[in-house]
Amino acid sequence: MQQYSEKKYFHLPEPLPLWRGGALETVTLAYETWGELSPDRDNAILVLHALTGDSHAAGRRGPEDTKGGWWDPLIGPGRAFDTDRYFVICSNVIGGCQGSTGPASIGLSTGRPYALSFPQVTIQDMVRAQRALVTSLGIEKLACVTGGSIGGQQALEWAIRYPDAVEGALIFGASERIGPQAIGFNAIGRGAIMLDPAWMQGAYEPEQGPDVGLGLARKIAMITYQSQESMWARFGREPVSRPVAPSPFGQEFDVESYLEYQGVSLARRFDANSYLYLTRAMDLYDAVEGFESEEDALSRVRARTMHVGISSDWLYPAADVQATAQKLRALGKESRYCELESIHGHDAFLKEWEAMIRIVREYISELEPRAGGESGCTRMRWSVG
């Protein structure tokens, strides 16, 4: 019989102090798990989702779910994150809109959605909330934390902020901070949302939000997640095959209908205010914040880390990802770098399944046992696609 993934909810027992001041009075985290926690509670892996992802990293939600979770090829019995051996956890971040506390949640003091009264949450806050979830499950130390993009930022923050609670960190397409180009694109996306008249300064009613603005933000983001080579390979200048929406100029090219579809799809499932808050959290993250220096921050890491850069990624350039690994190695840390050679840009960690499976399997094998020689991954570029 098919086993379906079940969403669960964790309620923090007390207010959550926030990195930039203040506190969230009540916090709920939606999460899902796969596999069984070992008697020693030492086999847990925490998976951290990307910007518009959620807790549904693997499996099916029901008979109508034919696609599965966003990392489904990696998580399951006998897969790279083998749920016959590991207990895998994935939670929706605070500030999100898939069951965790965010701008669309109801504030206790007002009985209304927080909207823009929701405080600015940070990567540090997300990780603090996750830490509370993990300890509530009786887990003192995670075998691994892993994720890509904003999820990779969280994995790095886990290794820095809770060095005794992390055995390994596998980080895809993320570094200590994003650069001005990525910040600029995020700002344009937020601007598109806030210029939509339906945004109403964030006080829109449910199902009546700024869908046009959010759709446009998504279109912009989808271009940044890819590369020119991947766009040529996938779309070229091919004529439109499935027109999605009317336009006074028509939809002449296939790439136009693809972007329209992506914009409409996100607007149907995601809260616009959450998009504003989460992109800002991505902008604000700097691993050094709160420490005297970069060396002071990175010297805290005790986990065995692997940093995976993507050759065609221009949001988190591979050179920046590699630099993080090099800085850790210079401090005597067990840190390795490998580069995924792909035409698919930042999105490669959600597309290049063959290479991703190889990377994860190699990394997990190095954690079992925590010993062995130099990994071949530091010298290997996997060419896929």
C-alpha cells in the first residue's frame, strides 16, 4: 500500500526572540519526516528548502500527487538520503506560508493577519526555530544538515551557530552572503509586488492578493535561476506551444509562455508578503554578523562540510562557494569543495539528479565512519546535461 507523507506541526512553548530585536509571540513550524529515529537518536538529517519550497521534500501527499516532493529522487528507502538508515526532517521556515508562522498568520493580539506588522525574520531566526523543533524530538546532534540556496545559508548558519549539534553540513549553491547583483534582483521582485494595486500595503484579503506583482517577481527570479546556455537549450527562439495568457503583443516565443506559467503557478500557492520577507532574509544574511570577524565566525565550525558550487550559477557564483570552503580549510577545518558542471544555473541542485545522487552518496559515505582519506570530490567536476 502506498504510504503518503504527513505534515506535522510543532508549536514553540514560548515566544521566539528575534535576531534583530523583539520576539514572535507564538511560533508554529510545519514539518514532515521520513524514516525512523534510531534508539540513540543519532541518525537525523535536517533538510532545508529553497526560497519558495516547503516541508514536502519527498514522497506523495495523496493519490492526486503525481510529482512528489522537491528532493524526491534523493530521499527514500535505498536512495542517497536512505530512509532505511536515516531519519530525515524538513520544516517550512518561519516567515513562510505553508503551515509555519508567517505574515499571513493570525496575530494573537489583533486577531488579524500580521501582514507588514510581522517582524523581519532572518536566517538566524529560522535556524533558532529549527533548533527548537529538533530538540523537541529528543535529538541532540544532527548527522547532517543540508540544503541549497537560502537552505544552504541555513545549513552554514547551523554549523556556525550550533557547532556541537551538527556532525556534517552539505551545502549547495550558497556562501556566507549574497552579492549586490542578487540583492538587486530581489529588490526588483519585491518592487513588482508592492507596485501591484492589489498589494494594499500588505493588507490584502486572502485570495485577493497581488497575483500580478507576485507573478512578475517569479518571472524575474526564474530567469536568474538559469543560465543563458540553459535558456537557449530549452527554449531557443521556438514559437509558443501553449499560450498561457492573452497579451496585446501576443506570446510569440515559448519562453514567454513558460515564464507566464511559472508566475501564475506561484501566485496560486504562495503568499506575496512571505515572498517579500524571505527574499529580504536572504539579502540580510551575513555569516559574520554578530562576530568580531569572519575568522571568528568560521572558526566555530566543527562539522565536516562539503560545499557544492554550480559552474553556471551567477546568483551564488561557484568561486564564492569555493572560497567559503577554502577559508574553512585554512582554519584547519574538514571542509571540501566540489563543482557541479551544469548548464542549468542556480537551479541545478533541483534538476541534475544523477550528479546530485553521486555527490550526496559520496558525502554520506564519508560520514560513515568519520574517517578516511582525501575525497575525490575536491578534484572532480561532474559534467551533466
